Amino acid sequence: MLQKQPMMRRVLYALAPITALAVWLYGPRVILTLAVSLGAGFLVEYLFEKKKGGKVSEAVFVTGTLFAMSMPPAAPLWIVAIGAAFAVFMGKEVYGGFGRNVFNPAIAGRLFVYISFAGILGGSFYEPGSFGAAAGSLFGRPDALSAATPLAAMRSGGGAPILGLLLGTRAGSIGESSVVLIAAAAIYLVATKTAQWRLLLSTVLGGTIVAGALLLSGVAKALPMEALLGGSFLFVSVFMATDPVSAPKKPASQWAYGLLIGSVIVVIRTWSLFPEGTSFAVLFGNVFASLFDKIVVDASKRKAANAAAAAGAVKGAAK
């Protein structure tokens, strides 16, 4: 019934400390959000795979967890269910199941609900507290809503405490949490060869280079470099940009892919109405993933053909 995937299990291990911190910061409602997301995603994949006589992949639990972590702490559970179902259905199963999807399923689901229910989700952030001190009831909406996220504060000319960004003690999506824990997860994923380091590093470099260039150029709307520690930039760089299915496979392609995603994130954050931009950037990168691989393969073939032609010419001249 369940297709075992050790690589996907390691991603879940990396997400465990981040999830535990989120429960401490936002309370038991995080567990409920995670349960709804996992349940909806599993049910959709089970129904599809049952028709085909296939097995449910462990990857669906990664998709469900990542989607839940991308939600605001007070996101209505019915939106979580719709988004998780959409992520697995439209982001994965319509392409034929695991390994055939073009887009990252969790990102597809996140974008769908953020565009469809922008007003509701935009008002579902609140300041974290010890075990969700501001969370209100388990099923109800919290008392303190619409807390300003670090990105929103920076956009309005304010700032964000670096310590809060590092430790995760600031408003944001459930999984944005601690930069320290996300960095630790990155080290674990790279060390266990679960995530490709080129994808991770190039995404961070792309965002850093473009953000730095905009600031040095004096662009009025450019956010400070601290913005790279806020929002879901690092979370997406570690867990979404490194998705082995929707990312390119060739080393040179992976550099181009990561640089593209990181750059587009900063461009969207600077000039669009969306303060985040990570989801759009990843889907944009997904579109070019296969093209990047094709360009690299074609270049390799041309290089090999030219080398063979040159060798033939030298051999002919020697005769």
C-alpha cells in the first residue's frame, strides 16, 4: 500500500525540529493543521493510486508537511484541506503520480490558496508565544490577528530584529521559524545526499547577488539584506528548490536554475504587490528546469561531435 522512499523519510526527519518549534511557538493548532494537510493529501493520492493499482508514495507526506508549514498559523482548516488536496491532485496526480510532475506540488497548492483566499490568509498571522500563548482555541481563530510579518515591516520602512529572525520568534508562516534550524536541516540534507547542494547554494547566491546589487544601485523599493532571513526564502531554498523531481538533473543546469529562482524572488519582492514571491519564483524555475537540462545536453553533444570531428581531421592529416 505504501511505497517506501528513504530519501523522502530523511526530508521528514529534517522537518521534525522545525515542526516541533512551530508547535511551541503557535500551539497545538499547528498539529491540527499538519494532520488536516497530511490527511487530505494522502486521501487524494490513495484514491488515484487505488484506481491504477499503485502504491501511495511516502513523498505525499513530504508534500503535506511542506504545505502545512507554508500556511499562516491561523489558516482556516478548510483552506488547508483544499490546498493540500489541490497540491496532490493538480500538482502531482494529473501528471501521472510521483516522479512525473513538472511543478513542485506543495508550492502549487500554496499558490492556489494564497491567490484564491488572499484576504483570509493575509489576516491569519499572529505573534508567536510560548506554546501558542496568542493562539486562542484549538479550532477557533486566535484573538490577535494580522500581526506584521518581517517582510511587511521592511516594506513599510521598518525593521526586524535579527535575533527574532534567527530564532524564529517573529510572525510568519508556520515553517519559516528559526533560521538556525533551517540551516541545520540544510546541513543534514546535504550530508546525507538527500538534497543537491548546488541547487541550495545557487538559490541563496541568486537572491544575495540581486538583493545586494539593488541596494548598491540605490533602488528605492529594494529591501534590506535582512529580508533574506525573513519570509520563506531560506525555507524554500532548502526544501523546495532542491526537490529532485521538479529540479534539473545536470550540474550546470542546477546552477542556472537556483540562480534564476533566487533572483526572481528578490525581483518579485521588490516590485510586485506580493511581499513574499518565493512560490512564484519556484514555479517559474520549474518551467525552465527541463529546458536547462536540454541546453546542457545539446551543448555536450555538440562539444563531443566537434571533438570527434577534430580527432578525425588530425587522423586524416596524419595519413
